[in-house]
Amino acid sequence: MTKILKIVAFMALLHCGFTSSRVISTLYALNYGQPAWMVGVILSTYAAIPALISIHVGKFIDKIGVRIPITVSFLMISAACLMPILFPYEKFGFWPIIVTSLLAGTGFVFTLISGQGLIGHLSNNKNRATAFTYQSIAFSISGSTGPVVAGYLIDHGSYYWAFGGALTFALLGGGIFLFQARALPSAFNKSQAKDNRHHSAFELFKDEKVRNVLLASAFVSMAWDLQAFMIPVYGTEIGLDAVAIGWLLSTFSICTFAVRVFMPILSQIFKEWSIIIFVMISAGLTYIVFPFTTSLTLLFLLCGWLGASLGASQPNVLSLLHQVTPDGRVGEAIGIRTMLMNASHAILPLLFGFGGSVIGAASAFWATGALMVGGGAKIGYSVRNMRDPAEKLVEDKAIEREENIDFKKNDK
């Protein structure tokens, strides 16, 4: 587990540099009078390019291993943080920020897919969910620490100091990786044989087990995006002030973090699929109820429950993805999952915003809730019917023994 914690450490520091640069870039653009649509372009660039390349990155990592991709990632994120410092707005205008968003968004995909692949490779079926829980907790901490540090550096220094802080996080993460690079496996495939056959990425969807995991991941990502975008819209509709809306979002994040702290215990009690199906149906029902609630107290409870539900998903999704993916294609599978998540980040806010403005926030909540409940029920039915034949045989024999016992009792 020591190696896994070291991997989690450099992933979290690079994630901190990535999230810091994203927050600083948007504030930097607004500070220099850029319109709101340009801020949207920046955020979309952070997600859109990774959505386009994630599958290819996964295949690339499957082919050559993880050391070169992570090194490339570290260099790209560092260069992204350096761009606005070396090419300030006063002389070069706004374009260096666009380059920053391209480099940082693209670079972090290499770290994400490589790191998650390594964690899955170094763990086993018994402790894999726990290992990914550590990564989720670390990302929760880095995702909140980076923006806070950036805000202080902006207020008490300058935007260039803030980009320097983001660069420091990236350098620390890269340093930890380089220090332990030789001790890490060069690849996370069990088989050393090279498979030179051409595979279509979406060929993996023909595997029912892989398809179920990827679809569950996509549904959860959609639900996650909805809360970040539509809770402020709904709160405004019912007359909540900015402080109350901020605390609702914070409650979601706090409960997300809290459930991940207890996930190692929960994963010993419940199987991964049981948790994921519960997450989908629970979150879906919460969204269906949400528009009927105007009480701030009830909204806090709903946001907390939603955070706890969705927060439990990621470690279990990643654990299952490693269990069901064919050997030699783990990076590709993670790439597909990353592509679906980034496509969600880039497209769904536009759809939610359009639906919310035309029909109202309730429509987005109800539609997402219905999809989550329906999807959870469908995947649950599929998982139940694709059990291992040996496991089914054991269960059938157990049922047969019970029936024989009952028959003998009744016969007497």
C-alpha cells in the first residue's frame, strides 16, 4: 500500500496544480474585462480536448507504459502554469490563457489515466476499492486546497503569484513521481505479450460487464454535473440568497468527503455493484424529490444525502472497471470513462441551462432523476443475470437442498 500512497500523492499534487490553474485562469480573464462567453470557452477547453483524446491516451498508455506519459503530463501542467507568467496580458493579450487551458487540461489526462491504472494494478480485488478511496479523498482535498491557496495568493499578491503557486504544486508532484519512477511498474498490464491487433475502443461496449460499469459511471457523472450547475439556479428561483446557496453546495462537498473516509469500512460490508446500484437509485429519487422542496432545512438534508450517495461511486466504479476489463486494455477502458466524464462536463451544463431557462429547473431535476432510477434498475437487472456460472450453480444447489429439507419436513 506504500507505493499506492506515493502514487496518490503525486496525482493529488498535479491535480492541485491543474485545479488551481483553472480557477486562476477564469478569474484572470474576468479581471481583464473578458466577456462571460470567453470564460465559458476557457472552461470548455479544459474539458473538451480531454474528451476528444482520452481514448487515444488510454491506448497509448496500454502500448508504452506509464512513465513517459506521466512525465509528459508533469511537463505540460508546469508549462501551462508558466505561460501567463512568461507572457503577461499587458504585452501578449489573452491568448496565453487559452494555451494554458489547452496544456493543463490535456496534460492532466495523462496523469489521471496512468495513475488510476497503476493503482488498480498494484491493488487486488480485496483492497482495490479502498485504494481508490484514498485517491478520491486526496482529490477531494486537492480540489478544495488549490482554489483556496490561489485565492489568497491573488488577494495578497497577484495573479502571477497565484500561477507561481500552481506551478509549485505541479513541480512537487513531478518531483515525487521522478523520485520513485524506477520503483514503479512501467505498465499495468498483467500479460507482457504485445497484442498488435487493431481494436476499436467502443468494441469494449460489447462486453456486458464493461458496458455496465461505463454506463453507471456516465450516469453518476451526469448527476454530479447537475448539482453543481442547477442547485444555484433552483436556489435563485425559490429566493435563496448567495450565502445559503453556497452552503448547500458546501454541504454536498462535505458529505462527499465524509462518505469516502468511511468507504474502506463500507467496502468490506457491501459489494461494489450493490453500492453503485444503490447510489444510482438513491441519487435519482433525491433529484425527483428536490423540486418539491422549498424548506432550507430539507434542502440541506437532500444535498447532504446526495453528496454521500454520489461520493461513494468513484472508488467502486474504478475497482470494478479493473476487475472486468480484458488484460491489456485497462488504459483504454479508463480513457473511455474519462472521455464520457469530460463530454459530460463540456455539454451537459449547456443542456441543463437551456432546459432550466425554457421549462424551469424542475425539468432538469426530474429528467435526471428518472434516468438515474431507470438506469440503476436496468443495470441492476443485467448484473443479476450475468453472475458467474459456478456461483449460480452453488446457489442453485443451496436452494435445492433447502427445498429438499422443506419437502422432508412437510412429508413427515
